[in-house]
Amino acid sequence: EVQLLESGGGLVQPGGSLRLSCAASGFTFSSYGMSWVRQSPGKGLEWVSAITGSAISTNYADSVKGRFTISRDNSKNTVSLQMNSLRAEDTAVYYCAKEDSYEGANWFDSWGQGTPVTVSS
Amino acid sequence: DVQLTQSPSSVSASVGDRVTITCRASQDISRWLAWYQQKPGKAPKLLIYAASSFQSGVPSRFSGSGSGTDFTLTITSLQPEDFATYHCQQANSFPITFGRGTRLEIK
């Protein structure tokens, strides 16, 4: 059974930093891309960042480009999101999601339970 | 970026009803669209991928169709556990984008 467990969320002041982690189990971690998706209170889903299984390629939403960095450690089956220069609009529940892909298309077949991030003074 | 417009934003229906939710893409995304179900306080759950392929374990009352720019999710014979929010997601290109969601409520 696929399990994704996020950690690292919390309250941070504007301009601060936070590092989210996601521990994965139940599948061959290095064979799958991983993404972070967030959801602001009462709002829709927003894809944040993705990393390929080999970590060769990463992608970011324009809203976080230059501030967030995604990485993974395939020896520890973990994916991380380093978030710097945080803003109030980054307040959301952050989900770690396992990608499934075909012909370059990516969707998310497993999700973690989410970790909340609040950016406020 | 591919914009996804979901409609309606909310719908009320009764157990046993048939409901159709639409998702329109701002450009041709072939068949690269997924649908998710999300219940309050829970993570989304993948229902349909590649427009019409069922994720394992999803009941057959859920179906997806469409290609290009117009897609639909249909739920036949609504069950109590189907009342939730439904999201579409384009899987064609980065940045990956989602629709704003459709809230399915009990009438």
C-alpha cells in the first residue's frame, strides 16, 4: 500500500523559511515523479512543484519560482520542499503527491494527508 | 498556461440522480485530463485519468469523456458517499493546472 506522510508544516512569519518533507513507502520510490500541491483555505488545488524520479528535472509554478526548491533523496524515500521568502498567500495545506505518467502526461494517483502552513505575523 | 473552467461551481442533487460536471480547457490538451474527488478535510482521490480511464477501485457509476478542450465527468445513480467536491486537472503540460472545483451537495 502506498503511503505518503508529510511533515514540517507550521506557523512562520512573512519572509521566513520552512522545509516540508514527505516520507514515502509502498512503491519503488525512485521510479516515480513526485509533486507538491497546495490548497488555500476554502480554495481550489494549486500545483506547486514537481521532480522526476531521478531528480534530473524539476518544475515550479510561477508563483513560487525562485523562492521554493524541491529535492528528493531516493536512498531515504523522501521528497522535500524548501520554502523561502514566505508570503501570506503561501498559507495553505501542502500535499505531497505521487505522480503517474503516460506519454509525458502526469496525474496524481496517491496523496499524503497534507501539512498546514500558515504565514502570518 | 492552460486554464481550466469547471461548471457548475456547485450543484444540488438527490441520491439516485445523475450528475454531469464539465471542464473546459483554454487550449487543446488531447485526452490528458484527470478528475479527483475530495471530501472535507481529506486529500483528493484520483477517479479518472486520461479523460476516460478508471483508477483502480473507482465505482463504475463514475465515467469520464471528452478530448481536446471539452471534458465531462458523469456520476450515475448518486450514492450518499458521492457528495463531495470534484476537481479536474490538466496533465498535458507544465505548469499543471486544476479547475476551481465543483461542490456536489445533497438536495
